[in-house]
Amino acid sequence: MLRRAQLSVFDEFISAFTEVGLRPTQYALLVLLAHKPWRQPSASSAQTVALVDGLERRRLARRSPAPKDRRSYALYLNLTEPGKELLLRAGQLEAAYAASLGVRLGGGGRHKLLKLLERLLVRR
């Protein structure tokens, strides 16, 4: 049931974000970048490189060389102005979706669900 619920929520999230064309991992990376530019090591996984390439193609983020060490192969990834604007709209969509989940879970349901899920993280 947990896996089925996760898949259902992800499907709904993807539908809610159709307007801005973001998948959950893309949105998560944009949120992280909004708080702090990300240092991408030169040995990133193919999946990470594809994710960053997609954001860069859409001009939502941009790579730049390490600012203080030209010998470094690491790249820094920052949000662009269009990325910041899209992230603002995506945040509004996320808030609306979270509110709809809250209604479905009922009063205090979100808090209860998070507490129960937290219990699953603790190994005994």
C-alpha cells in the first residue's frame, strides 16, 4: 500500500506540474539551487548530468566554472532569472497540491501520516 500510495502521489504531482513542465526530481533540484548554488563534481552520474542538461537547455539553470580555482573540474550550477520565475510558480502549484492532499487526509491527517512514516525510518 505504501508503494501504491507513493506512485499515486507522484502521478498526481506530475499532473499538477504539467503547466510548468517539471518532474519531481527537477523541482527538487531547483528548490535546492534556490537556497544554495550546487557544486557538480566532474564525476557526476549519467542521470545527474542528464537532469542538469535538461534544466540548462530550458535556461532554468546554468553551469559555470569553479570561481576561485581554474584547475578544478567541478562546475557550479545556479538558477537563472527564468528559473527563479518558474520556481515561484511551481511553489504555488506545490502549495495548492499539498492543500488538496491535506483535505483528503482530513484534520490532522497530514501530521499523523508524517509521524507514522517517520516510525518506518527508525530501525529497531
